[in-house]
Amino acid sequence: MTRSLPSDTEFYLKHFEGLDLAGETFTSRTFESCTFVRCSLTESVFDRCKFIECTFRSCDLSNARLSASKYQAVSFDECKLLGVDWTRAEWPRYAAPGKLAFRKSNISYSNFFGLDLQETVLEECKAHSVDFREGNFAKSNFTYTDFRDSLFNKTQLIGVDFSEAMHYLINVQENPVRGGRFTRSESFGLLHGLDIELVD
């Protein structure tokens, strides 16, 4: 891997591949319609940056810090994003669905507490010990994702597709799931907190 990124502050339709930028700090950079492939961005700091309609493929952004950075229609495909605190990013006050899409990625130990991220895509991912509490994920796609030990409390899950998702524990008395889709074999996870016992 090389360790270089142009000193420009604005990038449009750029393709970055094989960059080793681990631990680097990026301040007030704007990336629009850019693609990052096989880049190492572990423990990097993004301070007041903007990512608009960008795609990350096979990148490692574990423990990246998102200080007041903005994300709009950004996709992560086959990426590692362990321990990312998404609450540190800057999100608009108004609803702007479809901000983030994760496919075949590992987002374990990440934090989405209290965020309004409707229509998020979280497909075929590993999402162990992720904090979704008090967030709004209405109409999201959570299919084929493993939610082992993840936290749902006062989470808006209306219309969310959990088809083929697994290991989730959701108290339906505290988390609205109206209109959601769940695979029958995993739906016992919806009984969490209801103080009932299932018998054969």
C-alpha cells in the first residue's frame, strides 16, 4: 500500500485504491461521488469532512473517528467498521432517508444511539454488540444480518425488513415493529422481555 492522498480539499469522481491512511487526520475535506477500494483507514480522524454519494469497497475503517463529518448516500461493501461511533458525525435535523448502506460488512461494537437513520441498508452484515437504542430505523433493510448481543430499546423499527436476520432480541412492548418482516424460525427473538416461556 502507498501512503498518499492529494492535498486538495475537494474531490469529485475520484478513485482511490490501496491507500494506507491508518491513523491519519483529514480536516474539512469534501468527497463527492468518490470510490475507495482496499484502503486502510483504521483509527483515522475525519474532522468536519463531507462524504456525498461515495462508495467504500473492501476497506478497513475500524475505530475511525467521525468528528462532525457529514454522510449522504454512502455505501460500504465488504468493509470492516469495528467500533465506529456514528453519533459523533453531523446529521441533519430534518429527515433525509437512505444516508448509509452496509453490505457484507462487519460493523460490530459500533454506536448508533439516538440517530435518525431511516431506510438504512444493513444487509448480510455482522452487527455484534451494536447500540441501536433510541434510534429511528423505520423502513430499513436489515436482512441476513447477525445481531448477536446488539441493543434495541425505544428503537423505531416500523416497516423494517428483518428477513433471514438472526440473534436479535427485541422487546415489542418497547420497540415499535409494526409492518416489519421477520423469518418465522428466528421470530422468538421478538418475545424478549415478555416474561413468557416457550415449551415444545
